[in-house]
Amino acid sequence: MTETRYQQALDYLYSFVDYSLKKADVLAAANFDLARMRAFLAALGNPQEQYPTIHVAGTKGKGSISALCASALQAGGRKTGLYTSPHLLDFTERIQVNNLPIHPQDLADLVDEIKPVVASIEALTTFELTTALGFLYFARQKVDAAVIEVGLGGRLDATNVIHPLVSVISSISYDHTAVLGNTLAKIAAEKGGIIKPGVPVVLAPQKTEALEMLAMLAVERHSPLHMVGIDCLYEIGKHSLNEQEVFVWEPGLPKTRLQIPLLGRHQAQNAATAYAALHASHLGLPEKAILEGFASAKWQCRFEIAHPQNPTLVFDSAHNEDSFLRLAETLRDYYPERKVILLFGASEDKHIADMLKAMEGIISRLILARANHPRALGVDALLEAAKQAGLQAVSSAESVPAALNLAISLSEQTGDLILSAGSMFLTAEVKQAWMDRNSPITR
């Protein structure tokens, strides 16, 4: 019965406009308006005002920063909400309390509860409904604090109705340019839309064009500015395939040693940003809680080593040129002698040839597949992009499970590492296929 009600709840949510499933031209022309979100939440009693929040935007790293902050708060004994998107394997992952996804029955109950209010407000979207459900669930669970990740952009994102203790902006790069703008300054202006008057803002290291815009917005809004790399310094220590060491400190003060299970130099930057954000929030979290929380943080498909050998299998969420450059850097750091069989798919608004060129010299075989998502590019378009990138050893598969099977077969012959990247949706399907392949039922 619960499963049926849960599916009915999802069907109801997806019966509204879901811009995450729309192509870039539709998304660019969309009428985003926070007025209806504010009206919706007011009718629900403004649940988002019942607990303190940390708000996180950015192009890459915002999910990792959110997960690190939430894990630290939980380690400090705070009942902690975490709202993220998109989900990987199940919708309930988007709304979590103390690292536990909302129970399907609780989601179904809340959906039934909000239906009369939804009927009174025109043009609500799937994401707006989901965001409100997250806010409402956190209030009902009486969380002590919540970490809220922006969905897209910032200024007009449905989450941008909260008044957080601190606004956090991770690394900004080119992504969703049809919606956010085709310069880093324009993209930064949209992301910087979460900066609230008088509220501290923590910035991860940024390219000059983005930094100038964000700093200007902070000054205009009299928001105390904390910049990682200037006000909060960090350096990377030792690393293994299980964890890495990061040292953080304020100029003139002793260093704090962090250990995080998230791998890659970019994750060290994310850890420093999360560390600075927790301090800027003034939530009074003990240093011990931050250390424990960071050490136990979990965030799927971020250079996640799903299987260490025979085959070595890594899941990653890289989906633009900048994140592929960081992915290539991480591969060279952790697997310097290994070539890679890359399982690849991408959405239709990506610069695919540039993404693939970032992996030059690393890829031994490219296997293309189309994820089961409306915005996913077909294999023919992917093949053309691979050709533009100058790749010769290219195969395609009729499905994601077939692509994984081909990769495993090739890895058995060559010993090459298998990597899934290019699209969060593709990697989610690869992960599901791997789980299905290794479940007791299918073995």
C-alpha cells in the first residue's frame, strides 16, 4: 500500500512542469517568479522560517559542501535537514534528516496534505513543490538546522526564499549558459542572487570575472565577505584511495587538520569552503564535531571508487569542461599509471568535445550510451562530438547496462580502469546497473 501511495505521490509531483526535464531553449524562456513560491509557503505557514539554514549555490561542488556541512552539524548533535537535487537512485534522497531520506509514506502524507493549497496557486512547478515539501518536512521533524542546496542558478531558484545564517557559493564555471548567461560575470550574478543583505557570504576560490561580480554584490548588500584562499587558507596533505588530508587555517592562526573521504584536490577546496561556512554561520559548532563530521561525510558519485580492482570502477558526476579538467587531475593523482575506459553520456546543452579533450591521453576506450532522460543526447550526436575531440577508439551501446557489460569485458582484457562520467543521470544508471549485476538475485 505504501509503495502504491508513494508512486501516486511521485506521479502527482511530476504532473506539474518539471524544468529539469526540459530542453535548454524551453528552460531559457521559462517564467521563474519567486512570488508564487512565497505565496505557497505562506499558505503552508512558512515552515522554512522555523529553523536556521545554510544556503549553498555554485556550479560545481555545492552538493559536496552541503553534505560536509550537514555531516558536521549531525556530528555535533544537531538534528539536521539536508535538501539537495537531483537525486541519484530514488526521489527520497532529496530530502534527508540526519542522513536518512524521507520515508516514502511520510512523503505521500505530505503530498496529500499540500494538495488543497497547491490547487489555489497557479503555475507551480515540480521543483517548487519538492522544495516546499522539504521545508515542511524539516519543520515537522523539528530540525535544529538545515542545509539547503540551490537547484539552478540562485537569484530565481525556488530555494531563494530563505533567510540563511550564511550564503555559500562554490566554484563557478560555464554551465546552463542558455539560462544563466554566457559570461562568468552573468552566471555569477545569478548565483550571487542568494546573497542577502547583512548575511555573511563565503566564497570558494573563483576566476577573476566571477569574483569581481560576487564581491560587488556582497559590498552592495553589506554582506560580510569570507574568501577561501584569502581569509581561510588551505593546503592538501597526504592522500590515499580511502581519504585525503586537508589543513585549514586563518592567517596568523594554527592549522586545523581535516580528514575527508571525498577525493580530489577540488574536494579539498570544498572542505575548506564548508569549514569556513560553518564558522561564519555562528551556529557554535565545536571543532571536534567538524572534524568528526567531515571524516564521516558521504556523497555519492563524486570520484566514488565503487570497486577497487578486477575491475576498478569509479562513479563520477563531472558534467562540464571545468569538472572534467578536475576529474583528469584527480585520475592522475590517484591512478597515475592507469588508462581509462570511459562510459560517457551527456545532456544536449553541453560542450562535449571540450569535456572529452580534457581527458586527452587518459582514455583508452570511449563507450557512449544515452541515459533514460529527456535532455540526454542520442548516441549519433555523441559520436560526432567524440570525432570532434579526435578520439578514435569509440564504441556505443544500446543501453546503459549494455555499456557497463562491454566496459567490464574490455577491462578484463586490458586491466584498464572503468569510469562513468558526463551526466549525473548516466552515472546514476551505471550505478544501478552495477548494483543489479551484483545483487544476490541476479547472480
